[in-house]
Amino acid sequence: MTLTKADLIQKVYRQHDLTKTQATEVVEAFLGIAKRSLQEGEDLLLSGFGKFNVKQKNSRRGRNPQTGAELLLAPRKVITFKPSGILRNRINGAE
């Protein structure tokens, strides 16, 4: 099962004394801050959850799988996630 943004808003609404509008604003504000930070190349560290990193990938040689033709893949940025030890232990059932 996937947790969607709508599900997250619903959970915030139910667990806190907020209106649905307020819960939506809280979730949207957090996601907006997170997106801007990552777009600016900043890491995002959420204690007890994990760390999102922006990494630069260099250009590299690749191959078109359909034709077999070689091509040059452009440099790009990727986002990686490393869970915290606390989260990893909870997922694995070792609290």
C-alpha cells in the first residue's frame, strides 16, 4: 500500500486538532520547504527518519537498448535517501 499526499493530510487532520484546510496547509508547507531545499542542492535531514541527499552524476557513456547505439548521457543531479538507524531498526522489527 502506498501512502499518498491525501492520506498524509488525512492522518495529520485526524491526529491533531486541526481543520482539513489547516492540515492541508501544514503538509503543503512542509513539502514546499523540502522541495526548495533539495532544488537548491541542500541536504534534508529529518532526525529519526533519514537524510535526503542531492548528488551530482557525471556524464557517462550509455547504450540505447533497442538499437545498441552508443550515446553520451548528460550530467544530472539525483536525490538519494538514507534511512536513520532508528527507522531501519523499526522496519526490521528490532526496536
